Amino acid sequence: CSTDVADYTDGVYSYDVVNTATINETGANDDATVTVNCSIAVASKDAAGTYDERHEWDVEKSVDPETQDAFAGEDGDYTWTVTVTEEVFDEAFEVTGQIQVLNPSSDAVLNATVTDELDDGTVAVITGCADGDFTAPDQLVVQPGDTATCDYTATPSDASATKNVVTVVANGVTSTGEADLAWTSNVIRGEVELTDDQAPAFPITIDEGGEWTYNDSETCSTNPADYGETGSYTITDDNTAVISAGENELDSSSASAGVNCYAPIVTKDANTDFTRIWNWEIEKVEDAEYDLIAGEGVTHDYTVTVTPTPVDDQWAVSGTITVANPNPSADMVLTSLTDDAGGVVAEHDCDDLTVPAGGTLECNYTTGPQDSPDANPFGDTNTATAGFAGVDWTGTAAIAFADDPTSEVDPVITVDDDLYDGDAGWTADRSAEEWTYSSDFVCPDPLSAEYVDSVFSSETVNTATIVETEDSDTATVTLNCTDVAVESVVIAAAAPLPATGMGIPVNLLASVALAMVTVGLGMRFSARNRRETMGV
């Protein structure tokens, strides 16, 4: 039988051998024909390639900016970015199928060696055969007329093979069968679900990587209670993106946006002052009127009294208003700044209400003196108010006045008296004082020309004055003087003198009589006036 497979059709090849016997001498002959039926193994096969197309997914969440500073009432704007990366891994390559080996002979047993190989050089493993006896790794026995069907598996490293060839060698003749190789992928996680805490458009189903962005914002509160003593708080916005396949979470990523919110910190102090005004009253006593005889005198006692009445007034509150801007990156511009001391509006000296970033604005303020005798017009609390973001931000200080005044008006006075002979040196220090002294008053001598119709009168007004205030009071002493000697002369001149008969001149007797009368009357009137002066 031929070993050229080209001679075989469907594994079968036949030829006749004619054998002729001839008698050489006679030329008679006869022949016989032998038909030779040859067969070779007929190989065929199929092939199917499969592999796993494994998709791996990674998600990254980011935000820009991560942190930012904003004032009360402002929006902190930021942008979220979700980045999904997809990686595809082809793996678990496998080629499977069946090999058919036909033994077309009607009477000969086929003993063959069977191998299977991909065109990338990968050798398949035959795992068993039906309708044939297979001995691993490659020996196959097929009975006449039978077709053995063998399973095989090949595990190449990739999907580059395009053809699969089975080779059957029997009796030195090689038969082959081949199949084109098509690959089918087993897609693992080809689609996933992308979710995001913040994105309104999510969740979405994706089958490839990509990048998604969206905007977000947080608004800083305008409630002063949210800022506390530091004038700040932070809004933290946590956001997570998740990739999942069915119930299985494949990957997740989180990012946080921080908005640092800032508001004015208003503090202040309150310094108090008031003036104690000493109102003094002065009294000088007493008035008197004396009736005396010429040449007679009297001692008069004076009393000067000063009495203070203190009045607390000219109340004032002053100090410093401090506004701090805790924002390290931006200046703060106040819309207003006021100070209220219990209903009394204080004036401050800040024209520019810009508070530098991370700095302070200091403003001096004062209410000025307030007229409110003996009554604090301010109450207990002084409040500074900064207008910002449409909201009032306040700081307070207690208004507390000390017992002692900041200043005094006329706490110590000096008193002058225009009749006191010596250096009075009269002073009063925040309390009532009284001073007493005496002054003498004397009538003109008898027969003085100061008498008119025997009468002389004088009025002495004495003034005591507080030097510092020029307040004063007076006492008046009236002196009524009578010249009785003049009266006696008039009486004596008017009465006729009798003759003495004693030889004494009449005019001499008249002069003696006048002198006696004058002395006697003077003594009488002097005694009377002294008794009146003493209240007898």
C-alpha cells in the first residue's frame, strides 16, 4: 500500500495486480487478478478557544481645593473629581474539542500514535477516547470500521493561536486533521456600578474608565453661637465614591473638603470715671444793733460756718474696642461699629473699619461726661457691636464705678473774712467747719464833731467769702451812739442860776454845775447801755 496520503480518498486506496502465466513454446497463457485494498487513518477534529477577560477597576476621589477660608455668610465652592481606571486582563486560555480517528479498513485493526498541537506550538493533552482504546499519552487502537472520538485540552499562554492540527501516524503513514480556532471571551466584571455620596447624577453603570467632575459648596453660618470664643469653626464634607459589581464592592475612595469659617471676635474694656463736686454753703452770724453813749465800746462775736454737699456727676465710660479677624488669608471689612453704654452711644475714633487678615482693629471710644447728679446713667453693661455679614457681633464689658471719684471740684476750700484782724488760715477739707472770732466797736468821744444833734450811727457789714467759689455771707453790726454831754450843756444853759449870796461869780457856778451834770449823766447812760448789751 502506498504511503502517499494523496493516493487515498477518504482513507481508502485500492489497486489490482494482474498476474499472467504463459507457455513459452505455445504462447498459451492465463492470468489472475489480485485486488489490494489499502487504508489509512482518517483524522478530523474541531476546536474552540476560550479565555477569561477579567476587568479590574480602580476609583480615586479628589476635591479641589481641599481646604479654604471663608467668612460668615460666604459660600465655600469646590469641585469633586471621580476618576475611574479600568484594566483588562486576558487569562485562563484554553482550547478544547474532539478528535475523530476513523479506521476505514474492514478487517485491519488500526494502531496509531495521535498528537494534537496548536499553531503557536502548544501541545494539547488527550484526556480519553470513546470507541477506541487509548493509552496516554498518545497510543490509540481503533477496530476496523470504527471511529474513535477523543477529547483534548490545550492551555496556551495567550490567544495568538488560530489553528489546531491533529496528527495520526499509523504504519508509517501520517494523516492530519485541522480546525480553525476561534476564541470566545468570558467577560468578568465588564460592567460596574459607580456610586457617589454627593453627585446627584449617580449611580451610573459604566463599561469603561473615565473622569467625572461636579461642583459643590458649603455656606458658612451667620449664627454667632456657632463660632464660639475663637470666632471660627470648620465644615467638613466627606465624600466617598464606590465601584461595585452586583453585591460586591470592588473599590472605594474618599475625599474631604474643608471650609474654615471665620467671624469677628469683638472684645472691649470699660474704664469709668466721675467727678465729685463739692457744693459749699457759707453762713456768717450774727447781726446786732447796739445803743451806746459817746466814748463807750462793745465787743461783738462772729461765727462763720461752711457746710459741704457732695454731688457725684459728669459720669463717663471710655476704653478700647478690639475686633479680631481670625481669617488668616483675607481682610475683614466691617459694615458698622458702635458702642452702647446702657443707652448712651459712645463715639469711637476708627474711620477705616478694615480688620487685616489674622490681625486686629483697635478703636478708642468714649461717652464723654454725662450730666446725671448722683445717678449712674449707664447701667451695668457696655456693649460694642460690629456689623458684618448682615449680623451683629457683640462684645461686652461690665460698667463698674469705684467708690472714690476720679476727680473732685473744690474738695478743699479757703475762707477769707474782711473784718478778721489776723491771718485767718481758715480751710475746710470735705467736711463742715466753724470759726468764731470777736471784734470791738467804739462810739466817738463826747463832743466829737461826728455827732449830729447828739447822735452818731454806723453800720458795719462784715463779709466772709469762700475764695474758690466766691460764695459769701454777711453779718451787720449797727452802732447807735448818743453824746449826753451835749444834752447836759443845753439843759444847764437853759436854766437860770440863782444868786448864791456867797460872792461866787455866777458864770463860774454855771460851769461847775454843767460839768457835774455831764459826768453824772454819762455814768448813768453808760451803765444802762452795758446792761442792755448783756441782756439785763
